[in-house]
Amino acid sequence: MPTLHSTLNFLALLFAIFGTTWELVVKPRLVPLGYGRVLAPVNNQNCKHVPELAACEKIVLHQPSGVIYLACSTQSSRVHWTPAVSRLNASGASFDDYVATYDPKTSRITRLKIEKFTSPRGLSLHGMDIIPSSSDPSELFVYLVNHRPPLGDLEAREVGADSAIEIFKTRLGGTTLTHMRTVEDPIIITPNDVIGSCDGKSFYFTNDHGEKVGLLRELDTLGRASTSVGYCHTEHGCHYAIQHMHANNGIARAPNGLIYVANCVRGGLYVLEPQHDDMLVLRDYVSTDRSLDNLSVDSKGNVWAADTLHMISKHFSDPSIPTPSSALRFTVNRDNNTTTNGKNYLVEKLFEDDGGVASGITSVVYDAERNTLYLNGLASPSLTICKL
């Protein structure tokens, strides 16, 4: 029989191991997800809501006109069917998602009518990009991540979504989206977001996991580097542009050609440089104190990122629960000559709210010419518009 003294020593050892594991392993991974964060609301006073535009995961600004484009669904559909967070109840999905426009000058909302898209599996929208054509700036190419259900009798919970990238075109001020092509490829595994080209033929996209389903996929949260950025050309096929990244999410392109990718677990911004062969090289990594979701770049070249507390644990269970959100801005730090460790960028929190004004935000876009911030999210109750 062990003595009381030896038992106490053993328990003390267990507590010491647990405490060390908590402090060195577990806690650092929870902090970017919001553990222990004290909210400090900022720039949430001068805001209004557009409830007709709920559950819009991605926002893209057409800077010359000020019109924004949104990839939207319904709150209930997002709860059941969001493959990025392993919500794979296909029977609860709408598969009737839509792209809408909002004109701030008139407050007019237009739900674009789909043309020449005949897939019986419909649209389940996630990431999106809008790019003016190089030959006609009023013609816009629309790139959409479409999380289709699996074919036949396959069960989504067992095999995951059969995701693809859809390419449409529209005209500025138009009311229709005309389908051009569906791009599907073995490396389009778990697409989250996409950035397109001005010819309607090529794009980069992020895979937010290395596997569609399974235990191995869950190890990504613990730091497994299985995510990637892929490149596709409709005439030449697809290839990985960069692999072995961690927790890829949103992607955006700057006017100087640099590509940014968000880390949605550890928190941080990858800075990538395209090569002549469409591969990507890591040039910098900007650490943050919070996880990041979708990205956008304003007309001054600053990067904006969305962050939402309790997204998976609370918001998807009941989107009516107010969920705190924030927005970060990354500005090139021209006063610092250091070229490593993310010191090239100044990181500022430009918006934060406890969820009463802006809840469940996954996308933020700043119109620098009109001093207007747009916020929406996967299961948000409305579009939120704030003056900064």
C-alpha cells in the first residue's frame, strides 16, 4: 500500500505536469481564440444595420462606385452546413445561397439573379472575390467558393463536402450573375477563400484543412501545418502554390502584388510573394494577439482582418446569442527598417464590440475614400455599417 506521503507526492507531480502543460501548451493556443481577453469597445457608436443582408460570409468592395458585393446564405443554413468548421448536416443546408449588392448612396439592395448555372446541387457560398475585367472595367468576374454536397448516396459526415470554385460574370449596376465555369480539382480540398484574376481564368485559393473529415484534421487546431494555397488556371489546371502552412483562412491581394493569408487559430498574417511560375514564397509573418478570419485590402494598401470570439462554441449553436467581434488594420511600418518578424507592419485594433452592435463578424471591408467600415459574418443577423 502506498503511504500517504508518496500519494501526496504523486498528486503534486500530476498537478505540476498539468500546470506546466496548461501554461506552456494549452493556454497559448487558447489566448488567440479569446481566452482571458478583456473587451475594449472602439468605433462602435456611429453604426447602422441592414437586417435584409444577414449571414453574408464575405464582403468585397468595388472601390470606384462604393458598391459592396456580399456572399450570403441564411443563419439556419450556416448552423447546419459550414464545412470549414465541420458542420456537415447537408439536409439542413439551403443550397440556394446568393450574391447581393448594396449601394450606400441609395441604400438599395439587389439580389443578383443566377443565369446559366444548372447544377442540381445549387450554391452554398463561402469565400468570394470580385475583379474588374482587364478589357472592360464595367464587366466584373465573380469567383465563389461553393461547398456542394457529395454526389450520390455518399454521406457528408463521412466524406465531407465536394467543394468547387465557381466563376461568374456580371456588370457593374447589373442584376444578373452569368455562370462561366465550374473548377474542380483534387487539390481543391477544403477551399475557404479565393482571389481571382482580371481575365476570368485563374485564381488562388486557401485550403483551410488538409483533410475534409477525420481525426487527423482535428490536429490542425493543435498546430499541425496541413493547410495550403492552391493556384488554378482554367486552361492549364491546378497546382499547390505553397504548402505546410497552419490554419489558413482568408486571402487578399495588395496593389503591389503581395498576397496575404490569415491564420485563424494561432493568429497572424502570412505575407506571400508570387513567383513567375505562380508559386508563392513566404516573405513575412505578422503575429497578432487574436485569430483572424477574412481579409481585405483598402485603397491605401492597408490590410483589414476580422476576428470573432466564441464563433464555434456559441454562435453556431444559436446565432441569436451576441458574439463579440473586432477588426484589425495592418499598416506598412515605414519607420522601421527591420525586415523580419513582422516588424514591417503596424497592427491596430480599429473596431471592437461586445456583439450588441456587430455580432459574429467574419468579414470586414473599409472604404477609405468614404470613411466607412462594413461588417458581416457567416451567421450574423445583419450587415453593419459604421463611420470611423
